[in-house]
Amino acid sequence: MSDSPSPLAIRTIHRSDYQPPDWLVETVHLDFDLSLDATTVSATLGIRRNGSHDRPLRLDEDGAIPEVIRVDGKAVAYTRDSGQLILPVGSETATVTFTTTIDPSANTQLMGLFASNGMLCTQCEAEGFRRIIPFVDRPDNMAVYTVRMEADRAAFPILLANGEKVAEGDLDDGRHFAEWHDRWPKPSYLFALVAGQLVANRDSFTTASGMDVDLAIWVRDGDLDRTGHAMQALKNSMRWDEQVYGREYDLPVFNIVAVSDFNMGAMENKGLNIFNSRYILADADTASDLDFDGVEGVVAHEYFHNWSGNRVTCRDWFQLSLKEGFTVYRDQCFSADMGSEAVKRIEDVRILRAAQFPEDNGPLAHPIRPDSYQEISNFYTATVYNKGAEVIRMMATMVGPKRFRAGTDLYFDRHDGEAATCEDFVRAIEEGAGINLSQFRLWYSQAGTPHVTARVEHDDASGTAALHLTQTIPATPGQPDKQPMLIPLRIAAHDRAKNAPGSEQLVLLGEAEASVSLGRFSEPPVLSFNRGFSAPIIAEVARNPGDLAWLAAHDDDPFARYEALQALMLDTLVARVSGGDASHDAVVAAVGNTLASWASDPAFVAEACALPSEAFVGDQMLVVDPDAIRRERRALQRSIGQTHEALLRTIHAGTATNATELSPTAKGMRKLHSLALMLLWASDAADAPALAFAQFAQAGGMTDRQAALGILAHMDAPERQTALDAFYARYHDNQLVLDKWFTTQAFSLRADTPEVVAALAQHPDFTLGNPNRVRSLYGAFAGNQASFHDASGRGYALLADLVIALDPKNPQTAARMIPPLGRWKRFDESRARLMREALERILETPDLSRDVTEQASKSLA
Ligand code: ARG
Ligand code: ZN
């Protein structure tokens, strides 16, 4: 294994330094002799000089070093320099051969070839392939792979790799082999193999052009009956991509494998997607509606990568959003089509605001196409993924679905088989859809969330109204000055006097300041702004409670109705947290008004009436006061709960109907069921513990059960521990459900949560070896604002301890825990000092990984 680099040796990679590879590997033959702790890989690489030069071959390496490397059969002396093997090659083409030996069971980083629960699998994106063999391990090197695997048949009966199986058979001593060939040239990050004791849910799909595809979802024995939702999602995705983008699948087999130890959500390896089991396994007893939606969304996401990622891949990792932003946009649209478009949009914006806005507003802010990095794993971010998706969505909004499709058709046709850039995508949309995107390109290069102010001016004398807009983009690290961007804003001006909504227009704001005529109105119109969240901005609209309440009740855009009610709640909370005594009345009345229509649109009502999170309230403030936010949020919930107690009881009783059906209405009913319970608890109703425990104990599915447990976890009543114990007893053998048990306690609003989390970290079921388990405890805790930001600083110390303990095992997952500590500028002096101390303590740790060093040092700056 390679030595950890000292911080001084960490190099910064710049996008502007891109050079094509000097040598290309065009064919790859790999021969694996697989075992859990000593796997040998014999490699034969067909290489070609790329252009006319006399530079040596450079192979990226990360610990798997061959003893001998042969070029055309002759051993060649090589040198080593900062992560590369350098060897002279005299001819234009050559065959390079060598053998490496690796220990998958010692691979706790879960990058390259690793062992999980007795099986072997790979994760190569972004730079894991070089942990298997030295290689031109960059996405602009595309090669055709043939993979032979040999292993003990009893331990590894199933042998899978990319593409199609071309041979298999028995060998001596209980061993067997399989050979796979992938006809599609691909970059090394899409290489995959799996070996283990697996069983398959098999199905088939016939493409639009009539090719039959064998589908299989591989899981451990016992998990088979939890793969149905994933299979349905896969078939729906395959059809959807044909219908919406004209993209068909291109191999006769498509395999998916679920593994329990996985750093991220899933991976789109060609023909062999590998998944974190939490995004495959789901049934009503163990998975909540959120989990079911996660399965559907991630299965679709990875499938869609077959075109947006695999057939057209990325030239270099700075282009990551080319495949991730576009693919997130595609999976969002797919899920909207499978369920409720309005609810899906609300959820996606909630995620953007919770995960991406803070990133864009902090020390780790970067453009969706970054300019530099130290460790690429740190750039699999909400900015690259989710803001990246918003940028694609804005293009689609500006040109409409037909022209957007013409643009993506041109993109896929023009770049099929290539490693492309974000610029290639933008140019294809420009040409295919017929739009000038010169100014719009700034969305790729400028970080920071634009602030847009909107003010309606009404001239009584002439009876006309105008909208005055301004935009500013805050400074971000390395980008002190910003240029105005092109911001597509869907707006409408409603005439409260007439009872019909105003017609919508698309305003393209391209200047720092602009004015738009809204037409004739006898009184000032009510502005419906950034409808559908057409642009990922922070809107600062001069607004009053009366207008917001009216919009919440009457706007014809469901997102705008949601937004109005949220804004009303937010304004009230922020005013009170800042020391004002703003009345609850307007919010309580507006919520009551929305609740009244619960039966006709339960999902929307549940979204709209849920209070903004503590963190989102904090994001509105110059200095976050976590304790005041928790207190005021609870107080507002109490007012709502007390005023509407009777209605909430009706809703709670009336939504307890269907425990497992997955229709949008049934899911909405369940969401509303638990929202009602939450508000009844917040109202201090004496029977709240009993009501919550009854919902917990009688739940027909995990959605109701988990939500009830979450509410019980906030309480002091004895039902709390009874329920937690019952949940543990019932599910402690199911790792994915046990994660929920940890998360539920880490999310508790109780004052003792930091100690509870510290105690859970010592629980026998807690382990640093499983990323899901780490996130279930510490990821949840860091998202529990007032508990994590406990004034004592013990929350920060807990997280720093975790990062320090985890880094030597799994630097990628350790580094992902750091950003919450980097928000210190937004907190009071005492908390800021404690947060900085935690970051400094991390940085003082010897032999820190590149991943953690980059995130911690940038977070301190
Ligand atoms: N490409 C994967 C996706 O679909 C993410 C894999 C990244 N994995 C990693 N270890 N960096 O989003
Ligand atoms: Zn992806």
C-alpha cells in the first residue's frame, strides 16, 4: 500500500492544465484469480502512442505495484514518481503485461476491489481502478475490456463483470471460471466485477427496436423478496428513456448487484450497476415511502447514466456535472412522471436548499464545473449534482420540451462514444434547440447562489404595474467579483380583485437591474415569483402576510402556493428569533386554510404545512441562534396544533387508511397522517404519547412506524423507550432498518441528544466499517441543528473524533462528514471558536488523508 502523502505534498489539479494522455490503452485483458485476501490480476494492455512525441508511458498507480512490467514480452525497468509508474516505450503500439496482487479484505476504503459480507466487488469511480492495476486511469482513455475470473465455486458461485458472459466452466479443485466481454469501449471508472453467493430476481425487457434484454437484480439469499420495487423501477426507466429521450439500452444483459458496504448511493458500471443495498431493497415492512422513492430514483439515475455518462462520458473530472447534473435532472423528471410532479418539485427544492445552498454560501463553495481540486472524491457534491441539475432544468425551461429534445438528440448523436465536456453539451443545446447561451454559460463558471430582489410598482394614475428586478451574486472562495447571469424567472401577476390567476410569463433577467411591464391593474397586483422554482436563486421579494396568505390559497402554480406558505412561516419565525414579537396568527390561519383541503390533495397539504427546518431558518439569519430557532419553531407548531386540534384529530383518524399502497394519494395520506401526529404532539395534547405509540404499534408499514417512532423520540414519556426497544428487538438483524434506529435517536429534539449519540457510538451494533451506519448516526446528528450546535461544543468534538478515527479506514466517507464544521462563520463567537478548534484538531492529526486534509483546511479558511 502507498504511504499517505504529507499535507505539503498534496497537489492541486487545475482544469486549465488539461492535456490529452500521451498514451492510450485501447484493449484490456484482465485475468483475476479471486480470493478474499489475496487476489492476483494478470493484465495485458494494448497501448498506442497518442500523437507524435517521444514521452514515456505513465501509468497511474495507487498501491498495486507489479514486480515486473513487460513491453512486448521484454521486462522493462520503470521509475515511480508521485503516483505514476513511468516506463519507456519505443514503438507506436505495444503490448504491456504485468501481474498485481491485492488484498480485498484489507480494503477498508471501499475503493478498487473490496470485500463486503463475504462477496467481492469493485468501485472504480473516480480513481479506484488504479488500486487494482496501474493504468491510464482517466476518463478520456476508452478501452475494450475482456475479463476472466477464476475462483472457488462454493465461495463465489456467481461471477459477473461488464458486458456479456462469453465463456464459463469448471476447473480442478472445486474452482470455476467465467469470462466476460464488453463490446463498448469505456473508461476505467466504469469497470466492474462482482463475485459471491448471490441470487437473482430475473426479468426481461424488450427495447423499442426489439432487442430482448435479460435483467437480473443480484442480492444475498433472503433478500430476494425485497427486489420487486427496484425491478419495476428499472423497467419503467428503460421505457421512459426510450419515450422521453429516444435512448435505448444497448446490451442483451443488464445486471444490478446490491452490496451492504458502499461509500455512495450506487454506480453505473456498464451493464453491471453496483448499488448500496439501501437503494435496492424495499418492502412495506422495512422500507418507508421515502426509501421506496429513493430506490426508484437511484435505479433510474444509474440506468440513465448508460447514455448520459457511459455512451457519452466525461473528458476529465472537472466535467463531472456533464454526466451527474444531466442525469439528476433526468431522474427527477422520471420520478415526477411516475408520481406527483408538484410534490417531486417541492422535495427536490427542499433538498437543494438543505444541501446545496449552504455549500454555495460557505468555504467549500465551487462552481458546478470546478476549476481545481486536490481530491476529486470531495467534488461529488450537491453543487455538481443538484445545482448541476438545476442548470440543465433552466435550459429546458428556456427552450421548452421539444427544442430541448432536439438539443439532447444532437448532443447524444454528436458525442456518442466520446469523452465530452460541459462546453460540448451547452453547444449542442445551443445548436439543436436554437438558443444563444453565451451569458448562460456563467452558471458553469461562477459559484454562489444569486440573490434576486423583486419589487412591484403600481401607478395609480395610469393603472399600470411594473416589476423591478436586481441580481447580485455573492463572493465565493477565489471569486471575489461576479458578472450578472442569465436567470429564467417564471412569473405571474395576480389581480386579487378578479378571481382568475394572471397569465404566466418567462422573464429572462440578464442584467444587474431590469424592469418588466406587468400590464394594467386597478390595484397593485400580487406577484407570483420564480414559479416552479424556475431558477436556483434566493428570492428577496417585498411581501406582506396578506399577499402571502392569498397566494398560499389561490396561486395556480402549486410550487408557488407551497412557497408562499413557507415564506409566511419563515418570516414569522425569523422575526421572532431575532427578538421581535411577530404574531403567529397569520401563519395559523393560513395553515388552517390549507389543512382544510386535506382530503383532496393530501401530499401537497403535507408538504405545504410542514414547517421549514431549523437549518433553513438558520440560513436566513446573519448569525444563527440554534436554541432560539428550536424554541420558536416548536412554539409555532404548538400554536398551529392547539388552534387546529380538532381538525388535526380528524385528519389523523381519516388518513390512517392504507398502510402500504404506493400511489401518490396513498403516500400523501401517510405523510399527512404523521404531520398531524407531529402537530398534535407539539400542541402538548395529553394523549400525544398514547396516540404516537398506537400509531407505532399498529402501523401496517414502515412509513407510519418510523414516523411515529421519530415523534416518540422527541418525548420524555415512557412510551419513548418502550418503542425504541420494541423497534430494536424486531429489526436488529436487518442492517438497513437498524440504521433507522440510530438515525431516529440522532434526530431527537431532546436536550440529551449529544450524550445519546456519544453512547450510541459505543453501541455493539455501531461500526466504522459500514458507511451507512456511520451516516445513520453522525450524518443525522450533524443535521440536527440545535443538538449538533449544543453550546458546550460537545457535538463538534464528537464529529471531530469520528473524522479522526474514520480517516485511516475510509478517508472518502470521513471527508464527507467535515462540511458541517465549516459553517463556523455563521455562528456566534463562542461556537465559531469551538468549531474551528475541532477543525484544527483534525488537521493536527498525523498522516491525514488527502481527502480530509483538503476539506478541513478549506473549511478553516
Ligand atoms: N457515479 C455515481 C453516481 O451515480 C457516483 C459514484 C461516485 N463514487 C465515489 N466513490 N466517488 O452518482
Ligand atoms: Zn450519477
